[in-house]
Amino acid sequence: MIDDGHAVHYTAVTRGTPVLSSEGIQVGEVESIADNYREHIFDGIVMRDPQGEPRFVDAPEVARTAERAVTLAITATEAAELPPPERAAPSFRPDVRGGRVSRLLRGGWRRS
């Protein structure tokens, strides 16, 4: 049994949190959380493997997010074969804090 603390929402997972395989072997550390900002949908995580290489873990492969660890639904061997993250196109969100000048110069959008 893995003692990873209480379950937490994916947005509460911090950078550097250990990532464990389904067997309980540490396969990396959380680099960042990927989510669909507009719709609040968890897309997955970007982790650094033991060699420091970034790997993308798709949301269905994440079994649990907890206080002290993220547990995957895949084995350590499968985690080692995960692809690097794809570079996504930049996303933008409304700039609700910007005033009249900000909306005029930037069109009312802020890069996320």
C-alpha cells in the first residue's frame, strides 16, 4: 500500500511531487499540470523522469493525485516509454483586469 496522503484536486499538485508507477516505483517528478483552462478539464501531467527528460502522462494514465505523490495506472516500464510533451500553440484568455488602454493595445486578451 502506498502512503501518499489524502487525495487532492489535480490543481493542488505542486511541482516536484513524486510520480509513482502502479507498482509504487518512483518514475519521475511533476514538472507541470496540463489542463483545459476554459473548461477546467484535466489533460494530464508533464513529469521529469530520473534522467531529467520531460514525459507527458495523459489523464487516463493518472490513477490518483494525492498530497505526497501522483500515482499512475501504468507500470514503470510503460512510464519509461511515454512520449515527450508536444509544444502547443499559445493560448489566450480574456484580460478582465486590464483597463481601457490595455483593451485598446492588446485587444482585451492576455496570453496564458
